Amino acid sequence: MGADTYIEIADLSVAYQDRKATNQPLLAIDHLTLSIPKSAFISIVGPNGCGKTTLLLCLAGILK
């Protein structure tokens, strides 16, 4: 992590247990790497179900 980096995510993957009968894991985030500098203003956008809330839950430490 550089001196001007505020948040750094390296190779984050999150899978949920599928609620359907298939019992296959549902991959919400797959190998996300992101570096956010201290002075940056960012937004997280995307369609429903793409992992936006999952990412925020991981950043807040609510989801491991």
C-alpha cells in the first residue's frame, strides 16, 4: 500500500451458498483488486446483483 493509498483491496473473492436446489456457490465478487487514494471521491455503480453491497459489507468488516 502506497503512502497516498487510503483503501487497498487485493484479490477479493466472495461466494454465497446458493439458495436453490443446485447447492452450487454463487460468486458475488471474483478476484477484485482496487486501490483508492486518500483524495479520491468514488462511486460504486452496477446492475442489481453485481456485488456492490457485498463489497461494502466486506469493507465495513461485517462480511468476512
